[in-house]
Amino acid sequence: VRRLRTRYVHERSARIRQGELLTNRFLVTVKRADIEGDQEEKILGLARKLHLPEPFAAEAAENLQAAQSVHFGFEADGNAMLYKLYLEFTRHGVRPSAADDDTGERILWHLAYKWDPITRDRQYVTKYYLYPDRSADEIIGHIQEIYADQVSSEPTQIAESIVRAAAQTTPAEELPFLEAIEDGGIRRSFDINFYDAELQVHQLRPQLSRMFKHYDLESSFDGFYEPIGQRMFGHLSGGIHRDGKDFFNLYYGAEGRIPKQE
């Protein structure tokens, strides 16, 4: 971020899955228009320093001009890690070349490149489609479809409870609902941005406690929850991951920052 010499947003996240809580995860977001000079060169130059695979770099270059914001992501899972580069588009304006859906029902909102910088054996392209102006019932219907093959209905019910709670303060149609799909993979998940609902994490304590109980993580709940209870609740992601198992991701506490200069 220092090299980009622009303000940025830092956001923490956690993955919750059966018996595991992964908290070494974050996103750093910059608006492309805030980057002075050759934006493509700076963004892709940084990504290449993080060992972005060249096929990903070539595709990203074709779509950067359509991107409003860029997100750099990191996640650790035991001894493994993934680096991420997200291109975020707008509902209107330049259509990214990667857009491949013309039904009008959904809009390509994020194009994400994810890779293991050490082993180079895990490389994924994830497309996040926005389903605009969905009511709470329609959002919940999408979530039910994603979890349809799961034995337990608990993840669906937890997600529904969070959507209903947010809809009490903000119309659900104003909460961006995205579906994530990876070509050739079994991953199918959703992401809902709740920042406009202005909920703090502590307002969803019952739902989060229920979530930790479902994944046999009750002993980890207080240690995770207490430090972040007063932070803004950001995104909820969930669904079926690449390993075929259900999960939730929680994003919270997005903060605008100005980098110290080198």
C-alpha cells in the first residue's frame, strides 16, 4: 500500500468450518481512480511481486480498466496460504471482458484470482455475480438452493436469521447479494454485504453463538467475539467450499487508513 501511495481500507475476516476457526485473513482495498500514474502497471506489478500466475495477470490486464476498486487478500490455513486479487466492477459502465452472462438476471461484480504463492499448485478464478434488488425472501431462497444438498438445515437457518435481523434496519434490496462460482469446481457460495445495515457484531451475538455451536467451536466463541463485539459487521459469506463442506466467512471492522510513506 505504501508503494501505491493512496488511502486504503483494511478489513479482517474469519472462516468458520467444522471444528476449525481460521482468523489469519484480511482484505486491503484501494479505489483504482485514487492510484496516481500508470494504474495497471502499479497494480499488476504488485500482484506479480506476490507471484500472481502469468495467465491470471494477462486476464486481469484485460479487465482492469473496467474495475472500480481492487482488493488484495490473504488467508492462512495451517501451513498453507492463498494470496488473492479481486477486481470489483460497477453495476453500470464498462463491461468487463470476463462477463459471460447476458440473461440480465445477474451482473459480474467481482472477478477474483487466488493462488498459493509457495507451492503454485492451487490456482482458482472465482466469479462473483450480483443479483440486484433482491427481497429478503428472495435472498433466503438463493441461500436455501446453495445448501440444498446438506444434511443439516442449520446453516440456512442461521443465514436467514442474520438476513432478517439486517432487514429490520435496511431494506434487503439495498444489501448486495452475490453468488460465487468457480469454473469446473464444486464451490458454490454466497456473499452479502451488510455494512449499509450499520449493525455492530454484538447485535448478532445469538446468531454467531449458534454458528459456533453448529461447527463444534463453542469453546472458541468468547475469545473470538469479545474483542470485536463493538466493530461493524461487514459481510457474511457461506455455502459449499471446494472440499464439498459447508462453511461461513465473517468480515468485520472495515477501516479507512492512510499508509505511512517509505
